[in-house]
Amino acid sequence: MEEYGRTEASYYDYWATGLEGDVAFYVEEAQRATPPVLEIGCGTGRILIPVAEAGVEIVGLDCAPAMLEIARRKVSTLSPETQRRIELVEGDMRDFSLDQRFNLVTIPYRAFLHLITSEEQRQALHNIRQHLRDGGRLVLNIFDPRLDIITAHFGSLGSALKKVDEFVHPQTGRRVIVWDTRQYDPASQTIEQYFIFEELDDGGKVVAKAYTPMALRYLHRYEMQYLLELCGYEIEALYGDFQRGPFRYGGEQIWVARKS
């Protein structure tokens, strides 16, 4: 099953609400750049649309057709001026090819972690670099892995099912419970994860269930730094939050890197 199929994509906006301050941060970065901006992993447009509403031309790229379908529906409700600033493209960050170059490329909401091998990571970074103008910048964020959490979830404990959220189904009005189960492999630095969505009737009976598999590969701070440098980027900044605070272990890695 692919990540973010039609059913799971329809739930996405109701539980994947982002990180504190991330929308404002990416809007500010986009406003600083000469347009257009390229957002990789644009999903349903949670960040892309506010960027366009702020007056910035933006291209949104995503590999999940169901997510782009929702983004297109959202865009169709915007003002004609805002719609003209948006282009949506289906593609993979590892091998997309566009006939334009950008002063800013962003990969918000930890989307870079969906690349689960070092080869895929290098391939994506080299491809993105080819789409940057001279001196153009790449801005992305990933979580900083905490070894205590990884250790606690390693082995059989990692398969425990945990409730992480709930929301009201957008069509049926029923409660949907979101469960999470994950397995860590410290040797490969990968996480095998499932999100399980259970829709309940008024009596609490499960009337529908959907599964979203997800594979992630986490990166440590200096590993990410060396990877960027290896692929032809110069580090401008590393922030620990979207208020541009200092990096803190176990928080967020927010990288600003310039094409060198």
C-alpha cells in the first residue's frame, strides 16, 4: 500500500496539523526570496497556500496523487490572483525535472525523512541543487532523534499500539481515532510505522478502518550537515525551532543551506 492513498489523504488535514510556527517561518523565507519558490512535499497545500496568499509565486511538488487532488480542490476556491501564483506538479524529489530554476527550494514538515537510504538522500539533494540558481537556498526541517526514545521503543516494545489523536470525520460526522505503532531499527536508523484510523459509530463500534504505512530514516545533526556539504551546499544556519532559536538536542533541525 502506498503512503497517503485516497482515504488516508482525506484525513490528513484533520490530524497532521504541522509544527508550532512552521507556516509563518516558511512564508517569511518565501517572501525573502526572488520568486518563484519550489516546495517539495507540498501535500494538501497546508504551507503552499499561505505562501501564495502572501503574494509569492510557488510551485508545489508531491509524489502522492491523492494529496495533490485535495490541494487542487483547495486552490480552486482561492481568489483568481492567488490561483495564478500556484502550480502543482506530481513528482519525486529524487528525479523530478522542471524547466525552471529557483532561488528557494523548501522541504517542510520532515518530508526529507521519507528517503530511507543514503543513496536516495544524495540523489535528491543533487537533483534539487540542479534546480537551484547560483546562490539559491534550500530550507528544510527534520526531527532531531533522541536516543532515549529510540532505545525505549527498540524491540518488542516498539510494536505497542498507542492513541495519538482523534477528529470528526469530514463527511460522516463520526469520531475517528488515530493509532500509531512503530518499530525502530537503530542499525539502519529507520522507523517502520503504521497509522491506523478507526471510524466509530455512536455506540463506539468500529465501522471502518484504514491503514497508512510509513517508512522514515532519521538523521543526526552532524550527519545531516555533512550530507549537505557533500552534495554541494554551504550551511547558512541551523535553528532549533521556527522562531529561529538555537539548535537543541532532541528538538527540531531546521537547516538553511546555500548552493555553493
